[in-house]
Amino acid sequence: MQHIRKMIMTSILLTTAGTLSGCGDTWEGLKKDTRENLQAAENAISKPSKEDKKD
């Protein structure tokens, strides 16, 4: 019984470690996309729109 429990715990640990390592790449990609989107929004806000130029 102890051997089976040890195998199950090892399996859970390896699965968790594998999942978290994949999430690291996803997290870095998410941060990069967010940074780029914020920069694009900042650029769009700072440019005067065509309607502003008519006044």
C-alpha cells in the first residue's frame, strides 16, 4: 500500500511540475501581448482623431 501511495504522489508531482513549466511560457507570452496592446492603445490615444482636427 505504501508503495502505491508513493507512486501516486510522484505522478502528481511530475504532472504538476510539467503543467507549471508550460504555464511559464504562456505567462511570458501573455505579458508580452499585454505590453504590446497597452502600447498600441497609448499611441492611439495620443494621436488626435480626424474629428478633433475639424474643430
